[in-house]
Amino acid sequence: MAENKQSSLNLSGINAAIIMDGNGRWAKRNAINVTSGHEKGVDVVRKIVESAAKAHLESLSLYAFSTENWSRPKKEILGIKKLIISAIDSQVPELINQKVRLNFFGDYSSFGNDVVDAIEQAESVTASQESRLKLNIALGYGGRADIIEAAKLISTDVKLGKLPVEDISNETFFKHLKAPINELDLLIRTGGDHRISNFLLYHLAYTEIQFTDTLWPDFTEEEFIKCLEAFSNTERRFGKRTL
Ligand code: FPP
């Protein structure tokens, strides 16, 4: 049923993103440790990526770890670090098969050289292929830090005389931001909270936002397809009058 619906969805050119929230509460509810909750979260990532490729999305950006998440307990961060490495090891062959191009963005150097090396390797082996879907993973990412860094780079270009102040535009910002997308069309947040949590702040100007109470480990392909269908039935006016 979901499979039939899926095949009729064609969201080419659409950039979607997900704030995957609720792993901790799901773990608590199921009386297991938080790392096992994140592990279940990675299983869901695999299914949703497959679904996103079938729906012909241009890109899917996932908020895996924010700048604020560094203040979590060391044990949890170590669990996430191990999960990132094992997810890359086990999933990259499948991503190549599905023609998915992987790209990590944010400051993830504090996870250590083993993570940085695994990421660089995964990006390079998925880079050359004609991609069906761009999968962007935000790791050590914060929207404010992204904007501040872009402002610094732009100011340097102005100071060096490479960029006249009056030429600073939206495109200038997109070019200097770390997030590898321009306009964000759809944002989904799981886990019941109605907030943005410092995700793609600059990109959210005209984004359609959907919130669901479902905890990320319980989020299914069926619910994802329903979100995509609701998005494709939305009239986007971008501030213009259409009546
Ligand atoms: C949000 O749930 C989840 C995270 C902060 C971590 C998610 C990270 C992964 C699933 C690993 C991803 C790795 C790859 C390579 C995709 P939460 O712990 O904030 O949940 P809570 O709000 O219920 O506590």
C-alpha cells in the first residue's frame, strides 16, 4: 500500500530535512540504555533514506548531533561516536548501490581522527557517482555558528577588496554557509517538541514545517510518506498574493 503511494510521489528538486528527536525517551520507555535507543534510531535512518530516494527528493538533511549535544554525558557521546563509525562501515556499500551521495557538515573534529577519517572516506567513495539523492548529515552543527562563520568569511572578502559591500546577497550567504543546501523546502521534527533547536536557521525562511509526536525510533516509512504527501498538497505562496 505504502509502496504504491510511494511510487507516485515525485519530489525532484525538493530539499527536505529532519530533526530526529526522541531516541532518549524511547529508550527510557523501553527500559534500555540511551545508546540502544540511538542504535534503533540508526535503523530508522536507513529506512527513511531509502524512502527519500524512492520519492526522488533532491536532498535529505538529518540533524544527528548539534553543537549543544556536546554537553551530554561522555558515555552517551562515546556511544554515538561508535555508532557513527559502525553505521558508515555497514551502510556505505548500500548507499553506493542506491546512488546516494553522502556529505557531513558541521564541526565534528572533536569526535576524533577515527571519525573524521571514516567520514572523509565515506564522502569520497560516494562522491563520484551520478547521485539519486544527496544525504547530508549535520554533526556538531549549529545554525547560529554557521551564520557567524559565514559573516566572518564574507567580511574578510570585503576587507580584502574581493567583494563590494553592495554585492552581498542571499547567494553570497548560501555560498559561505556550511550547510550544503540553499532553500530548505520541508522540515520534519519528530518527538513532540515544536522548536527548531538551532538547526538550519538561515535556510528556514520559507520552509514548510511539520511536527509529529512520534519518537524517532517509532517513525515509519508510512508516516514519512504521509508527511511528503501533505507537503506536496500544500500551496506555497512565498509571501505573494495568489487570490
Ligand atoms: C535525538 O534524540 C537524537 C540524537 C541527539 C542523536 C541521534 C544520532 C544518531 C541516531 C546517530 C546518527 C548517525 C548517523 C551516521 C546517521 P534524543 O536523545 O535527543 O531524544 P530525547 O529528546 O528523547 O532525549
